[in-house]
Amino acid sequence: MAGLNLIFPDALATPVVGRITLGIALIGLYGAVLIASAIWYDRAFATRCDQMSTGLTSVEERR
């Protein structure tokens, strides 16, 4: 966002809807992408890596 502010100095202060500016909308979008990617990573880790670790611990317990 700093690059956008350097290229278009007044762009982040542009009103989008009511009192919501472009800067606030972009920060909200960034937050939504951050939460969505964290949820995606958590689900991918649970389905791929956790199964492998449970398999490894069960093999070690049998010895």
C-alpha cells in the first residue's frame, strides 16, 4: 500500500462508499485474505501433515 500511496498520493483517501475510503477497503480486503489463507493452511496441514505424524507415532509405539 505504501507503493500505491507514492504513485497516487491521494488515491487511498478516495471515498468508496460513504465514509469508507479506498485505504480502509484495501485493509479490510487484506485482512479477509489473511484469515482465508490461514484457514486454508490449517485445513491443508490437518489433512496432509497430521496424518503423517500420527502414522509415525503409531509405528514408534509398536516397537
